[in-house]
Amino acid sequence: MRTAIENIYYGTANKELFSISNEYKIISERVNKLQKDFYASLNEEQKKLYDQINDLQLSQHSQTFLQNFKEGFKLGLSLAAEAILK
């Protein structure tokens, strides 16, 4: 079961909280095209290895982003509490 912070992070708490910038969309499209072109240039053995590396990196990044989000959320709450109490 996910915590409240994780629900916010994954967007299941309120989808209106999150938006994607145009800059992010442009960068994402460029990255996707480069990855697609690169992948097409690989042989089958290289494709399997690339897929394994990519899967592990995505899992690693997901865990990193979640941890950073949690820490940032907690820091924000601490700052808010400090501002209220002083």
C-alpha cells in the first residue's frame, strides 16, 4: 500500500497537481527519436543488452526520483511548520 506522499508523487492523489512543461515535451521528443534511431542501428544481441540496461536505469531513476520527492516533501513540511511556529 502506498503512503500519502507516494500517492501524490505517482499522481494518484490529485492529477491536477502535475503538469508537463513545453520544454520537457520537446526534450522528451528529441530523446525518444535519438533512442529509436540508436536502437535501430543495433544488432539483436546489442538490443537485448540495451534493453536490460535501459530497464535497470529506469528502475534506478524511478527510485531516485521517489526518494528525492519524499525528502523534498518532508523538507517543505518542516519549513512550513517552522514558519508557523516562529
